[in-house]
Amino acid sequence: MTAQIVDGFLMLLHPVTFLYLIGGFLLGLLFGAIPGLTATLAIALLLPFTFSMEVSDALVMVAGIYMAGLYAGSITGITLNIPGAPSGAITTVDGHALMKRGEGAQALGMSAFASAIGGLTGVIILIALAKPVSSVALLFQTPDKFSLVLLAIVTVTIVSQGSLLKSTTAMAIGLMIATVGIDPMLPEGRFDFGSYNLIEGVNLLPAVIGLFAVCELIAQAGMPARLSQAQAVADLPAPRRRDFLPSRARIREVGLFAMLRSSVLGVLIGMLPGGGASMASFIAYAEAKRSAKKPEEFGKGSYEGLSASEAANNGVCGGAIIPLLTMGIPGDAVTAIIFGVLLLHGLVPGPTLLSDNFMVVSPMFAALFVASILIFVSVLLFGPVYLRLSRINRGVLYAFIGMISMVGVYASTFSIFQMWVALAIGVLAMLLRVCGYPVVPALMGVILGPYFEEFLRRSLIVSKGDPSIFVTSPISLALLLLTLGFIWMLRIGPARKAGA
């Protein structure tokens, strides 16, 4: 197997194959950074063109898009407070706070460094433990998946800044939005008010665009003080490329072990169908806050929080590919499209894929490894360009983002109605923001709501309505106890100490 991996790296040295990797990587950066144009959309648009490509070249290009797209969501999140992808939402909280403190270069550098560590960790685990680790994912039954989603929902709620009541309310709003449309278990519409447009429900991309892009555009347009604050950020001295290198003191402060822990957590969550980068980044952020020496800095500009979410975010990449290749089970939306790429070329993901066609997929492993390194190289090359986003005329910039966001919504849904939905959710998000309610829990409610409902209802169907199924499964019980542990350590414990 080692010889085949080496052959995969040697195949990557072929000029045409390497150009496919670079092209995919740059495409992933572009689509991942622009709100509304995700890596999933980039690979979906690429899919028809893979017909005429060698399967190894197609997988290499897809790998470059995947790895770069997961990282790039943090670029506009840090610089403009508008994450390019849902997985960059938690990075935005600390990253933009650092940007406003004049530490944008260091924030971008640390984000890229942590993403590279996460990506490399994920690829190494993918190469070394693909078959044995994938068997662990098979142990997760429906009740276990419900408990995992519940853990994510609870951790997102309790790590949010401010009132627990307000963050719980925001999460509930997101979960309610997720219930609109066709019932996942029955062919009936819910909360559609007789409108055929609402039958399809609220898609994820319009929700993301509304909660972040539209909300931020309204906030920037209506608050002159914020505009002047943004201009103050833009007036900082132009950074040099070496300013994007994280200092040794900063890396020691965060800790390589902490980044590796978040990376492994991302890999493990990525292996679970429905896990995804958003869930991984939030759970890693919660764990980092629990174990941090200064948890009070989280949400106000913490490099530890920034690194934890980004390391887990890119760690998902390697983890999600493990069940895809070994069991034929996509771990997220991107790997579902990679599944299609393999099928188009006559390869069926499953137990025999690696044994019969390892030479075909080994260049993809090499591409993921090299793309992880390119993440850090890219911030050294393009970092000054990223920061110039904050120097562009605000009116022109936000008009462009608004246009691209709406185009992105239409390109992913082909629905004018969903564009109006994005605008309506943006207005709702602005009202929440003005009243002091956090927006991120609402987004996670929309993302996790369908999984939460599906796994809950399926579990209760299997048990014939007996809720004890969630505590009789060892894995589910462990996850529920972990959820209670997070509640105690992050909310009840600190509250008791403060009251003492």
C-alpha cells in the first residue's frame, strides 16, 4: 500500500495532473470565499466536464476544490464578517473581532495554519486507517446519530455569547424554519400555508445568505458608526507577506496539541453521515472553550477558538472520504457529488474499491495532502489581497456581495422565491441582532434540524415509541452523558463559581 501511495504522489508530479490540482484549488478558493458560491456548487458545476477527463485527474481537481473550499469560507468571514460558507460561521465570530483589533493578517495566517494542520491530519488518518476506522462508523445506529446531533445543538447553544435564553430562542427559530416543507417521513406538506413555493422548504443556501450576507448588508447600510469602524480597519498600514506568518509565541499560546485534537475531532465527525464541517467546527470550538485557560476571550477575538474551528473544519475533509470509499456512504454534500464522479467513470464506491482500484484513487490522497500545504502557501501569496477586501469602497463592495449572493441563491435553487426567502430571513436576522439574539445558533438550527427530526422519529419508530432506546445504546448513552458534561462545564459550573 505504501508503494501505491508513493505512486500517487509521483502521478501528481505529471504537469497536466498538477495543473488540474492548482486549477481546482484556485476554483475552491474563489467559490468558498464568495458568499453563496460554495465548494459543493463548484464541484456540481464541474461534474459534467469530468466526462472528458481521466478519472484520476477528475478526482485530483475535485480534491483541490474540496480542501480549498472548506478553508476559504473563513476569508470573507474574517475580513468582512460574512462567512463564505456555513462552516466558516464560528470562525467569523473570533476572526472578525481580531480584524477589528488590527490583527487581520495574524488572524488570516493562523486560520490558514490551523486549516493546513487539520487537512494534513485528516489525510494521514485517511491513508493509514481508512478500512479499520470506517468500521467504527458502521457501529453508529440511528439513536446514536440522534444523540450526536443533539450534542451539536446543545454545544452550539451554550457556547454562544450572552444570554442562554436568547441563544436557545435563536436555535429554536432555526429548528422551526427547518420544519417548513415536505415531511421527511410522510408525503405531506407542513407549514406551507397552501403555497406550492413553500412545499420545497427553506433551502440551506438561502438561509445562510439571509442570516449572514443580507443581515450584514442591512447592518452596514443602516449604522454609520459601523461604517466608520470598518473604515478604521481599512486604514491600517498595508501588511507585508511575512506578517501573515503566525508567530512562534502565538502558536505556543494556541498549542499544536490543541490543533491536533480539534483536527482528530473533525475527522471523527466527518466520518459520520450528516456530520459535516459545520457540526465539527462548532463541537471543536466548544471543546476548545471548555479546556481553554481563558475561555472568557472566546467570541471576543480568541486565537484558540479560531484555530479549533478551522482545524476541525478541514479535518472533516479526510474523515468524510473514508466512509465514501470504503462503504459507499457519503459523509457530506461534497462527497455525495464525488460519489457521482466515481460512478460516471464506472467505479462503485465500496469495500472492493480500494483493493481493486487503489491506483486510481491514490492520486486523490496525494492531492488532498498537497492541497493542505497549499492552504498555508496561499495566505502568504494572496493574504494582502484578502485584506484589501476591507479597503474597497464599501458601497461598491456590498453591492457586489449582494448581487453575487442573490445569484448564488438562484444558481443553487433555480427559484426566484428562494431569493425572496433569503431577503426575508435577512430581515429577521437583523431584528434578532438588534434585540441581542445571536444569529449563529439559528443557522445551526436550520442545518441540523432535518437530521434531528429524522433520527428522532426513526429511532422512536424502531422502538415503537419507547424513548429508552436512547439510553440502552452504549454509544448514544455516552454521547448523552457527554452532552450533560458540556452543559455542566460550560454553563452550570461557571455560574456556580460566579455566584459563590
